[in-house]
Amino acid sequence: METKKGIGRRGFIAGGGAAAAAAGLAIFHPKAALRLDPLPAIGTWPWPKGGLDPVKTAGAPASGLNGCAVVSFGLMVHGLKEALPRSAWAVLPPQLASFGNGGGPYGSDCGALQGPLMIMNLVGAPQTLRQEFYKWYCEFPFPSTEWDHLYPVKRTITTVSNSPLCHESRAVWEGIYLHEAYDGKSYDATRCAKLPRDCAKKAVQLINAWKASDYQGAWAPGAGFKACYDCHTQLYKDR
């Protein structure tokens, strides 16, 4: 039988074409391309031995980060990528936290809390440390002036939410801002851009303290939460 010149489809697949295709796919294999470590188990993700710089981390550029959860999460992930470039942080997209922007579909827990809380969960931070983070949020006068140099509006009106919920935090602030500072023309849209930086800074400080000295966090129900907490815990005890 006469052999036809050229390589048919089957010949290509069975021969050099298959090898070339395999080589091409290997280029896009994450571990082959970036030489990354396997993903750690939840609770065991790495943290730099010397910790992260809270101010540098929270004050880094936020270009490409949109929404309170993505900003707080993304700033911390960016710092971790720089500190641990060969770790799993290098493949974690900041947009993973976008579900929490604006408190999610129902305006529940502020996204600026949810972003760092995800990282606390990944590194295995103690429950009390997370509770301290939430309580701090409820009692902190947001936003601080520490990031004013990054935004056009300075000395934004500050308020204490006494709640971790987005809709309450924002409503309390707007109730003061709209009555006391708003001129009817130039709305201050920087409040929820500065606030995630405050949260990222605090979260880094807490995790640094835990990693450096085994600080477990300190928490007790605040005055605005104690009645609810006592009632719920008593109901559980009386079940």
C-alpha cells in the first residue's frame, strides 16, 4: 500500500502533536509555572515570621480592589503575597471576598470585617481574637484620619456604630453626616474607602500579636450587646 505524504489527524495526535500539546499544557499548570506549594488546610495557612507591617499593609495602593470586603481582604493578601511569594497566598484572588461587599445581599456584617475574618480563619486565629476584632469594630469611631492623604476629602465625620452590621454602621454615619456636614452637593464617598483600611490594620495587629506571643484575644460583651448575649446564652443553658 502506498504511504501518503504528510501526517493525518490521527498521526498528529499519536505522534509529535500529542507531545507538543502536552508540553504546552504543562506551561499552564500552576505548580509547574510558578513552583507554588500545595494549598494548606484551612487553619494552617502561613503567616510571616516577623509579621506584617500594619500601616504599610493597610496603606498600600488599592487599585483594582473594589468594595469594602475586597479592599480589606485584598490589602492583607497583597502584603502576604509580598512577604511569602512562594506560598498559597500568591494564587488567592482578592475578588474572592466580593460576596461580602456592602454586607452581602442583606447588608449584614460589614464587608470590611468579613475580609480580614476570612484571613483569620485561614491562618487559624483563636475565636476570642476574632471576637475582639468584631467588638473593636463596634466601638471604634470610623473612619480614622490615618488615610486622609490617600483621598480628596479630609477629616470625614466619624461615628461609632455599636454594631457589626453594614446597614447599621452606614445608617448611623449618614444620619450624622447628612444633618451636620452635607452641603447638598458634594457627598463624601470616602468613608467606606477609609474604613476597610482601618480594619485591615487592626486585623494585622491582632494576628501579629497572636503569632508573636500567643495572644488569644480579650472579649466580653459590650454594654450594647450584653443583654442580647445574656438572654441567648441563658436560653441555651435552659434548653
